[in-house]
Amino acid sequence: MMKTLIFVAAGGALGASLRWLWGVWVYRATGGATDFPVAIIGANIIGSFLMGTFVVLAAQRGLTHLSPFVMTGLLGGFTTFSAFSLETVTLIERGEVGQAGLYVMASVILSVAGLMAGLWVMRGILL
């Protein structure tokens, strides 16, 4: 139990650090702050895709023992629905209800699509 907890914690620290670096990169790539939370939605889509790829890879290669580190820790730390919720409320409070609705729908639909794409890609490669 303690070993698994350490793996989750290490993965979470790494995932959160990568999310921060991703946010810095997006900020610089877009020339500064944007009205739309591009970094957060991007992290959620990328993380969902990676989770889909890992699920297939782990099942096919017998790597499910890495799930606490990769899925719960690393990808759980990289993706961020708490930040998603904050960004949604911020958009609503700014009176940008349409943007908030678009953000919620795009985040959910594209993140699910990202996971499905990861499954599809890895199943095509491994099967």
C-alpha cells in the first residue's frame, strides 16, 4: 500500500509539474494571456489521449502495475478538472456565458474523443 502511494505521489508531482510547464509554453506560444483557457483544455485533451494509449499498452504488455503511477498520478496530475471548473466559473462571472458553455462542451467532448483516439491508435499499433 505504501509503495503504491509513493508511486501515485511521484506521478502526481511529475504530472503537475508537466502541466505547469505546458501552461508556460502555451502562454508563450500564444503571446500572453488569452480569453479562452487554451492551456487547460489542451492538457485535458492530451492527458485523455495519453490515458487511452496507456490503457491499451498496459493491457497488451502486462504493464497494469504501472497504472497507479501513470493513470492516477502522472495523468491525474497533468489533467485538471478543478482548474476546468474554476475557468468555467470565471468565464460565467465575467458574463461570458456562451464562452463558458463552449468551453464545457468542448472540454468534455474533445477529452472523451482524445481518450477514444488514444485507444484507437494503440489498438491499431498493438493488435
